[in-house]
Amino acid sequence: MTHSREPSRRDFLAASALGFVALARGPESLSWREQSQQDGPLLYVGTYTEGTKSEGIYLVRMDPRTGKLRRVGSVIAGANPSFLAIHPNGRVLYAVNEVDKYNGKASGAVSSFAIARETGVLTRLGEQPSEGAAPCYVSVDHSSRVVLVANYNGGSVALLPIQGDGSLAPAADVEKHTGTGPNAERQEAAHAHCIVADPSNRFVLAADLGADRVFVYPLDLEGKTLRRIGGGSAVMRPGAGPRHIVFHPTLPLVFVANELDSTVATLRFDAEHGTLSPLGTVSTLPAGWTGTNYPADIHFASSGRTLYVSNRGHNSIAVFSVAESTGALALEQVVSTDGDWPRNFSLDPTGRWLLVANQRSDSIVVFARDEKTGRLTPTRERIALPSPVCLQFRGS
């Protein structure tokens, strides 16, 4: 979440009746069975609907040979289905409804959808309150038993059990964060922004932009609870504003995109005790650039040799090489996203392409990726979609 999207953009939850809407424009008018038989992975796009022309969650097919994108459908998914997660079995999608009020209480919601095996069509399973205002992040634990949600305005994280059909039960645990930072406008209170399970699935890490902390919780799947570890959390540099977290694929390291000071922080993670130790930070910006910037998303290439971060304001993707033995970062490239406010981005399943959601310029652009160096090359491939926020490939 960014300061530009304050509560005034999240004061309602749209009607819960959800239905799939096929878009019929030229080649998009093919039947769903015909489309499902065409090559290419399926991409789901979460958006902001309030104050935009968005229809909800969009389904896009990508040609892995050329990077070309084709819109094939959309689903009405309630207000602001901004952030998405896909069940590891590829058959259920979860979306936060990023609003401040739900059924008259200070909460957003989490919606669940069944994914048709052949076509990727979404069918609504249900929704549950997120138990905090403006949920902005959702993930699934590695055992696929619970969904984890970060509530930005609520300053809390929640655990919702996954039922047999993939739908969600009511939240079994809600943990309220506390803390402030030196940025009076953005850090007046706790603002949970990301929550993910560690690779062992024994712990959960939650980045809080307002408190300048990455909190650590033991994950109790039997009791369906989160309990914060005393002394295990990482205290970030004052005013850093930790936003998103990613684990290194092989090293015991966690990397944090800091929204307020345009850095990436490296933390050592003790997987036995669930403790974090800060190691250092690097800038996401080219030397000498002094404009306003807010990093958003962060992802590794599967090899672990390249790390990517999106810069909103500078409107770029920062490309870091990662030392094989130490995880040390070196900024190798900063490439324009050819759009405004690059929010979420995703590598395609082949690793040949990187897709960026330019939220304010209503576009998703495609970069070719060098699999050896990790460097990005702009392509002419793009697609226009209103207010794209999150990109999730089926099975990713």
C-alpha cells in the first residue's frame, strides 16, 4: 500500500455476487474451450476497482515463445481485489478485498475462487473478513493448510484455515502489531504490509512498514495460531519502512524491500530459533538520483543469482547480482518500466520473461530476461488493463 491510496479509496465492499465475464473483442471472442487449448501459461491480475474502470480480476494468456499477452476474461471479485495468491495445487485463488469497512466493521475481506482445471475460469467459493482494515497481502503456507493476511490500516496479521474445498474458515488468530517510526505521515502507527511462511514452514515473517520491524511468529498449524517470538524480530533502520519480504532459495538469508528509504535490507535467518539478524542495506536507485521513490515488490530468479526490486517514482526495475556463497548484492542494472508506478511484477514460469504491472499508467509490460546474467531487455509486448496491482501465474 502507498500513501496515495488512503482510506478514502477503501470505504466500501462491492456486492458479493460474483460471476465470470468473457471479453469479446476480436480474437478474445473465442470460446473458453478453444482458448484453453491454445499454448501459454495463464496469468491472473489483481486490480483496484474503486475509482477506476477495472472489472475485478483479469485473466491473461501469455505466449512463452514471444512474450505476447492476450486478455481472455475477467471476474467481478468485490471491491479492490488487489493482491492475489494461488493455492499450490493450482485449483484455488485467494484475493484480498482492500477496503476499510466490511459488513459494518473495521475490516476488509479475503475472497476465494475455484480455478477450472482446463480453462482457468474462476468460480466464487466464498469470502471471510480479514479482521483488520485494508488487507494488502495474502499468502498460503507451504502445507496448504492456512492463508496468511496482512492488514495495512488495521496494523495486524491474521491466519485463516483452508477448508477441504479450498474455501476459507473464519480467522482463527489475529495478531495486532504495535510501533511507530520517524516518518510522521506514514509511520504514525503499525502498518502490516507482508506476511510469508519461512521455507521450513515452522515460522512466519511479517513486514510492518509503520513499526520499522520484521516480526517473527512460530506457525502452529495444529492450534491454528501465531505467537510472536520475544527478541526474534528484526528492528530495521529508522524510517526504512519494510514492505515486502523474500527468502533466498538456498542461503539462510531474507531480503526486505524498504519502501520509505529506497533500500534492500539483508537479514540472516536462524531457522532453528526463528531469529533475524540485520546484515546490511543497499540502495535500489542509481547513484546520484534524488527524486521521490517508493520500492514495492521483490523477487528472486529461481537460481538465486539475481534479485529484482520495483521502484515507484523512479519507475524502474532494479537488478541485483547475488554472490553465490555470501548473498552479497551488487546493483547491475536499473531499467525503466516504460510506465508509471510499477507495483507488483512476476517472472513467467519459464524464467525467460519478467512482467511488470504499471498501476497508474494502466499497463502490463514484458521484459526479456537473460537467464545467465539476469539482465532485462525491453520488448514491445504490453497489454492495457486498468489499475493493475498484482500478477500471479497459475502454479506460481
